[in-house]
Amino acid sequence: QVQLVESGGGLVQAGGSLRLSCKASRMITSVFNPSTMGWYRQVPGKQREFIAAISGTGSTNYTDPVKGRFTVSRDNAKKTVYLQMNSLKPEDTGVYYCNNVRAPVPWGKGTLVTVSS
């Protein structure tokens, strides 16, 4: 079964940066490489929300609040997707997850990002 393992979260002050990683263990290369992979965020009491995505060809899209601050990338050889987060704000706080946008697999445990003011 495919496992998504997110990492890289932590506590950072507003204005700081973090780089999240998401490794798609056991996802076969022929599935991972063309897949659009997305990053999502969830805060307590709210639904998981879309943050950013990268297609198999490298096209990216972002939700408006993170445009210009976050950058999504991927390394197909490592079956890993990254989220570089700069100029972090307290409202970026939450648990971050990744998944296949069009064919979701079971969610991983996520990685907690806490931005202090």
C-alpha cells in the first residue's frame, strides 16, 4: 500500500522559512511521475484545504494566500514532493499533508507547522 510520509515541519517565527518534504513510499514510478501531487493544510476545527500542486510536467498552482511565498517542487527519482515556505505568517500554522490530487491515496500523518507572531 502507498504510504505518504511528510516531514520538515516545526516551530518558526513569523517571517521565517521551512521546507517540507513528502515521500511517496511504495508508489510505483509509473504512477508517481505523471501524477499531480498536492499539498494541503488542516487546522483544528476546519476542513483540510488545498495549498499548492505540481503536475507531472512541472506545472504548478497555488492558492492565493500563498502565492509568491510558497514554492512546490518535485524529485521524481526520489518520489518526493517539496514545499518551500518563505515569509511565513501565523495564519500558515497547521498540519500539512500531501496527496495525489486526482487519485488520492490514504492520507499520511502530516507534519505540523507552527508560526509564532
